[in-house]
Amino acid sequence: MGTTATLSWDPGEEHAGVIYTVHYGKNSSGEPGSCNYEHAVDVAEPFVILTGLEPNTHYYFSVSAFNGQRSQCSNEVSKVTPEMELQIGDTPVKVEESQGEPEGRPPVRPQELRIGENRVKL
């Protein structure tokens, strides 16, 4: 599970058979035109959706093209992925014991469990 990033770019002139490589990672390539990143994915259109990225993490992206020979990478762009909302289960559950038992008797244990407006018999 993770977050996604959607990237699109203007390829300039359209060339049949061009394959684009989207390079990305948590570290900058370090210099203009370099394609030195942790990950790469090839696409046939100037558009990609990258999945499985870590939430709240800084990523760097660049694109190169291949049409017989590989181009240099484009200018680098960077973005911090959004934080993920995490919700596990329903609202908190509260179980209460009844009050006011006569002396010498054990406390009465709850016979039902309330979750929001719902009741569950125990």
C-alpha cells in the first residue's frame, strides 16, 4: 500500500515509436541531464501513474526518450507525497460495568457491547 504520483509532459514533436522512461527516486540525480535515480519505468505515452510510493516522502522525477538512442534526462522536478489517512476498525468501543450491586455480590458483567448505535449481545 502506498501513495501515487501522476506525471505528464509535453513531448514536443511527436515521433512514432518513441519510448519514454520515467526515472524517479528519493534522491536527486545530482546533476542536470543525468538519469541516475533508484527506479525507472518505460511508457509509450507522455503520461504515467506511479503507484506504491511511500507517504510523506520527497521524490525526484525526470524523463528521457528513446528513439534509436537514449536522450539526456529532462529537468528534474520534485514533490513530497501526501500523508495517508489510516483508519482501522470502527469507532472506539467502550464497555461499562453496571453500578450499584448489593454488598457481597460480585459485580454484574456487561451483557451487551455497544458500538456506536449498534448493540451486540454477549
